[in-house]
Amino acid sequence: MINATADERNVTTPMAGRSSSLAAAEGKALAPRRTRNKPEERHKEFVRKAIELFAEVGFEAGTRELAQRLGVTQPLLYRYFPSKDDLIAAVYQEIYVNRWKPQWREGLLDESRPIRERIVAFYEDYAGTIFTPEWIRIYLFAGLRGVDINRRYATTVEEQILRPITLATRTSFGLGGGEPPTPEEVELFWTLQGGIFYYGVREIVYRFPMPVDRPTMIRNAVDTFLTGVGPVLKRLAERGDAPA
Amino acid sequence: MINATADERNVTTPMAGRSSSLAAAEGKALAPRRTRNKPEERHKEFVRKAIELFAEVGFEAGTRELAQRLGVTQPLLYRYFPSKDDLIAAVYQEIYVNRWKPQWREGLLDESRPIRERIVAFYEDYAGTIFTPEWIRIYLFAGLRGVDINRRYATTVEEQILRPITLATRTSFGLGGGEPPTPEEVELFWTLQGGIFYYGVREIVYRFPMPVDRPTMIRNAVDTFLTGVGPVLKRLAERGDAPA
DNA sequence: GATGTTATTTATCGAACGATAATTAAATAA
DNA sequence: TTATTTAATTATCGTTCGATAAATAACATC
């Protein structure tokens, strides 16, 4: 199922550039290169490559494969991360915490610009951030694994993005004052969010041919949504969530 | 990571109901139960349980775990499936081919009912079919694995569902004749499809609390979409896909 | 009841996995 | 230069995995 390139069999190989000195010409074992790096840089380097590998294969990717890509031996990983799960946790932190931009929320709340412009600008920047194999694939791997990364991230999206959008949209339609959005209202905006997110899943995970480019898709989706959401918001506000 | 319940150590155990006769009271090895089933039933039974297991754990679920749940020994699986991948293929067939309903397309094309009613009815039935852990989780597992199940399924969705919906909607708005839908038009309906699908992902994969029930979500999403899509379709039709 | 077929189990192989202990050598300080 | 520290490697353990070969026992046929 995996390569195992016959070059180096079962034994753990150091590798990464045979010692440029023509040292061991005997052909047996090449002198292993041993470059000593600062722990801080190594830590970052390990996480960076781990993101790459996990995005490709998933979390069942072997630590030996990761070490090989880094040009180090497998046990070295355990000097920097007590266990594989700790490495995975560092990956989560890097992607889903460090890449979150507070200006997303701020931009959406900037009432000096029309609501459509704010929403389109947000989704263009948001798509530019998360429509990468690392972000989307690892996000789905994590979700299927059952870690609560996704629940927590979805909570953040709802609080920092969807509720502000909902309120701003309601305001722009002259509906309701400052009451918090109802679940039905927020759910409406989840549908838009999910529709745009799923564009990325089709493109990056399924590798489905995407004849419509991102900005066009976003513009049309937001236009359709904003045109249609007015009456629905009005209806929801009028009957105060009473069922038909 | 897995249980390994101390009861049965490394050795492959037959199991499944100790022989109800109080046979081996010596405590050592229980007489293994050997019931002989018809190959046809076994095949179905294996696929059924495999779906259950793969939905929980993913395709890296062990064949031993599957055998244990079936109450048989692990090598028996290889009498019915040449390899694990063949078992997985049977799982795909069962879920994504056998569960497809041709009446979805037919119902969407039934011009005797209003377009909104057709679309809402379709999504309610569609959600009832695919919003299960087996369907959604295995679908995402397959997508991340790189098999082309998802590309093929998405093609079917586009051809059997989204293009009919697009044409029917265009007709109901009095726009365009029988020309095939443009990619931009189809992409609009992909956004609705993705938005609704992602509701299922949040509910079933992320286990996000869902305060709005499915029928309400579907009704509001379709209402918003159908209200807003008219002007956008009109704009797309008028300028013949020329960029702004 | 004897015989033949085959569903099922027992036993086992080789590879890959996560992780640990002991050893080696590169950088730093004396 | 020599001594100290520790980054990095070598070697290896115990498990689990997918898969195969051989032995066994349940059912069908005569």
C-alpha cells in the first residue's frame, strides 16, 4: 500500500543528502549526515511537514514516512513530541487557531460599507484562507475522527461570523432592533456558509471539475441569498417563530 | 487505541454465544460455535456489518474487528471477498448505487406541481435517505481516500438532479427555452445542494447541536433560494455569460 | 449410515506501526 | 584542547495489520 522504495528496506534510515564528501566509496553504508538544528526551528519544521503529510494521507500516516520526508530518523520525532497525538494537536493549533483572522468579524461589522460588499469581501478572503488541501482535508479528517475540533470551530464561526452577518443583514433590511438572532435566522446563514464551503470540498477533496471560478460563485451565491433572505427574515420576525 | 478486552488476547477467537450447553466447565477453551450459513446471506451480512463498522471507524477498521462483530473468524472474510478493497467496493455499491432513487428525478420533472413544492419534497426525501452516519461518514471517508466514488456521484447528482431543477426553475420563471443550463446556473443550485448537505455534516459528523429541525431548515433554505434566484438567473440569461 | 463437498476454524507469515533505551557525534563552554 | 551537553542515530520491543495454507466439522447426497 505504501512505497517502500527498495533503496532502504526495513531499517530506519537517516538519509537526506549523502555526505557530500565521497566518504564511503565501499558501497555499504553511506555516512549519515548529522546536522544539528535549533529545537525551535525543528519544532516548526516538523509541524509544517506533518501538516503536509496528514493533509495527503490522513492521520494514519506513519511517523516513519514523516521522518523520511524530513530527512531525519523516526525516533527523533519523539524528542519534540511526546506522542503522535501531541504532534496532531500541534497541527490543529497551527491551522485552525493561528490562521483565524479577527478582521473577518470586524469587516463584517463595518457599517460604512453596504452589506453585500461586506459579505462578498468576507467570503472571498475566507475562501482564500481555507480553500487549501491542508485546511479542508485535515478539517474533514478531524471531524471524522471525532475530535471536538470541528464542534469548537463551528461554534466560533457561528459566534464570530454568522451572528454578526445575521444582525447586519437584518439591520440593512430595516428589520428588528438589537435582539439576538433566532436559531432559524442563524440557520439561514449556515446554509450560505455551507454552500460556499462545499464548493471548496468539491474542488479540493473530490477534485470535481469546477467550471465557475470562485469569485463568480461567491458573488452569485451571495446575490441570490441576499435577494431572497429579506422576505424570509420578515416572515420569521413577524410570526415570532410560530410554526405555520 | 482499540479495546482488546483481555478476555480474548491475541489469538483469533470464534466467539458469538458460548455453546449454550454447559460443555467445557473446565474454564479453558469454550467449544467454538460453528453454524453454517448460506453464502448469499453471509455475503449480505458481511457487507451490512462492514458498512456499520466503516461508518464508525473508517476504512482503516481492522478485519479482525469486523469478524468479531460478525461472530466469525477473520480468515472467513477472505472466502467471500478476495481482499479488503473488494469488501469496500461492495460497501460503495450498496450505499451509493443501490440507494439511489430514480423517482427523485421524476418528481422534480413533474410539471403538474409548483416548483417550490417539488424542490422541497425532493430535499426532504433526499435528506431522509442520506442523512445517516453510514451514508455521510463513508462518503467523506471515500472522498478523502481519493477513490473516484465522489466524483462519479457528484456527476450523477448534477445530471439527474441539478440540471432538471435548473431547467424547471428557469421555466417556472418564464426564462429561456430548452437550452441546456449554463455552468453558472448549475453552480447556483450546487450552492443550495451544498448548503443542505452541510447541514447533515454538521449534525451527523460534527455532532453540532441543531436547534432547527430538518423540514424547517429545508423550507427556509428553499424559500430563500427560490426567491432570490429569479433575478440572478435573469441577469445571467440577459448578458449571456459576459463578465461584468 | 457412509461419503463428499465446502463453510469455518486454527495457525502462522511478513510487514508496518508507535514507542523506548542505549549509543554516537555535533555544538558549546571550560 | 579537553570536557560537557544534548541533538540525532542505531537497535529493538510488542502490537496490529492484511492475507494464506492447512486442518476441521457442518450439511447435502446417495
